[in-house]
Amino acid sequence: MGASGTGSAHLTYAAAVAALQERGRFGIRLGLGRTRAMLRAIGDPQLTLRGALVAGTNGKGSVLALVASAFRAAGYRVGSTPKPHLVTYRERLMIDGRPIDPTTFARLVAEILPVADRVARRLGEPTEFELLTAVLFRWFAESGIDVAVVEVGLGGRLDATHVWDGGVAVITNVDLDHMALLGPTIAHIAREKAAIIERGDVAVTGADGEALRIVRRRAARMGVPLTEVAPPPLLAIERDGIVVSLQGLGRTFVGLRGRHQAANAAVANATLDALAAAGIARAGPKARREGFATASWPGRLELLRARGRDVLLDGAHNPAGAASLAVALDDLLPLIVSATGADGGAPAPTLLMAAMGDKDVEGIVAALARAGALDRARIICTRLGVPRAAPAERLAAAWAAVDGRRTVDEARTIVAEPDVGAALELALGGGSRWEDGPLVVAGSLYLVGEVRARLVDDPLLRDPEPEDEVTMSTPAPRRPR
């Protein structure tokens, strides 16, 4: 269905997703004008919402998960925007940890598409993300949420989400990423992200070095109080999370795996303080401890049990992410193996990997290869069914080049299996010393999503089959409070 070819009041869910994704042809076009115009045309629903806008190079999703979980434990109705999705497009819009339902999603897209067509005549075609941003603010407003926690898409200053100022601005950290769009240096990127701090806000940052100095200057220029957060003491690494010492909470269990989550937990804790200081919502110590302990972030060091095997999912789609995963594997795999009841002759892990061809594939492999926990691992390389995907053979060759102990040979220590389904069956089937060992799935969130969809049957994530859909007619939406 063409982006401008529908003015219908009704869409099926499949048609709504297709209409949104078709707008991907307009690419990434930074700027606020198109999103502002769409929102203005539907009554500026974002103006009824308060909460936190979260920017940063890494950790945004973890901070969202922790803050939203703490507020749910405190009894609030919380809207959040994790991205990207793993299994269903609807995961990008959440209230109380549940994705938007297919009928509501289709209705809202059907309402926004004609608005986008009118805006296009004056300002150019809105992009997929801009249209989705208008949908999410419309849904949050009509659902009467108490607090919103929104993740910036890219950068900050000109990102579509920056049409909204919820009262609290958060910048997790700043590193080199998206340099073609945001600038070639940390300073350039920090200025783009710091721009989400507006007059009247309360601000939080976990940035350091030059980036912190730039965030400080922006906050001072806007007259905004800024809380600077350093990584807290890491007290323990456990199979199902970490234990940290947090300001005002002391010893706290965080149900997200990986030592890097200590910094994210501190930023989340400070964000909750900022939301309370802004008079938006309050989560006390009990709710924070409960929320942090029960927080989940699917596909990010997520541990599943499938066919008698422990399966660890983590995107790790760039060298920095792969380096963090390598550290986490050395921390976690001994705990996972011991939990299966294995002794000194513990079975070796299997790594199932895929990557996009436009990523630094060799850099990702080199970073992962530094994990001592993978020394005895079997490596199964596969190819995702999208045009950008790297061939399985390229991944296998990269592993053979970086680790001379491994060969693509009859011993099958490195396997190139282009079909994802066959590769997963091979990985779960084990064989020899890998039969009972943990399976690690990494290299691309697309792979993580496909594997998760095959292993986890979550009713909330099931999209309707096209043949089962009917033209949708929904009751009048609940109006904002």
C-alpha cells in the first residue's frame, strides 16, 4: 500500500504496518517541522503528557525499562517506547509493559496517514519514525497514562521525539555513533544530545569527560538543575542480574544482566529522583527496589530455557556492544553452566551469530573472540533473510582469521549454515561436548528477534494473521485526563 494512497478510516493491522514501513523509503530526515505539523493537526496530544525524554549513545532502553518498572511497582500507568522491536512492530509502543493491541494500532495509523499526506504537500513526506512518533503521543494521550518515558530515536536536537518536553531530560552517555548525521566528534554529538534540555526541565546525565562539560554548559544556559551520575559500586554479579549500591537505596538487586547495567541503574535511580522533583510522579524506595529487581529488557543478555538448554540472547551488533558482551560472557557463562548441574567437565557453549553486511563484521568478531568463555565454543554462522545481511561464509572466515585454533572443517568448530532455521536446529541439537552447553545468540538484533520468536510463544506478541483480520471498527477512545 502506498504511503499516500490511503485516506481510509479503517485498516487491517497488516496494512497499517505495511503503510508505515513503506515510508522507510524516505530514510532518516532529521527535523521537527513535519512531526510538529502532524501533532498540531490532531490537537497536540503531547502537551497533555509529562515524563522523561531519554537520549544517549548507549543504555537508553535499559534506563527506560528500569524507570517504567519502578513506576509500575508504585501503581502508576506508564507509557514507554522501547526500540527497536524484536518480534512485533507493536513492541515500540508500550503501556504498563504491554504492547499496543493490533486493532488500536491499525486505527491510529489510519487516522494519522491522511494527516501525513496533508503535511507532505507543505513540508515534504514524513518519515516512518516521524509518523510513529505522532501515533505514540496520540495513543498515550487518549489512554490517560500517568507518566511517559520516551526514548530519543537519533541524536536529540532534531529528533522527532524532541517535539515533546515532558519536564525531565536524561542523557545517559555520549560516544561516537551515527557520525554522518550527528557530527565527527564527541563534542558534536554531545551538543546534539544536550539540546533536549529545555528551560523549566530537571536534567540527569551519566556522561563524562568532554561530553559532560557540554551537557553542563547547556543546563547552565537553560537555567536547569543537573544531576551528574557516576557508575555506582558493583557488589555482585549473579545469574539473573547484578547487585549494586545505589544512592538512597543502598544494596539493590537489578534484574538486568551485565556489569555495564550498574551505570544504567544509577541513571534510572536519578531519573526517578528528577521526576519526583519535577512533581510528575514519585516512586519510593520499596517501589524502586521491586521495580529494579523485576525489570526486563528482552533480547539484551536475556536468558531463556529452551529444549533443556540455557539460551542467552544479546544483540551486540557493533564492536563496542560485542566487547561488552565478551566481558559479560566471562562473568555469566560460569554461572549459567554451574546452574545446569555440570561439574569440572562442563560442556562448552555454542555461539549462533549473524550480522549486517554494512556493520564492522570483522571488528564484531574480534571483540567477541576476546571472551575466554568462548575458547571452547562451537561457532555457527548464519545469514539473515534481508538484503543488508552479511553472508554466513564471511562470518565464518572472520572467525577462522581471528582465532587460529578454529577452522571451518570437519570437526565443525566453525559452521557456515545460511538458513537461520537450520542453524538454530543445529545449535540446539548440540553434538559431542556442546550437547548440554549454553547457547549464545548474538551479532544482530534481527537474529535475536527471529530466534526469540521461534523459542518464546508470548500471546501478547502474536500478530493477527491477515486472513483472520476483519475491517476494524473500534469504540470511541478514552479521552485524556
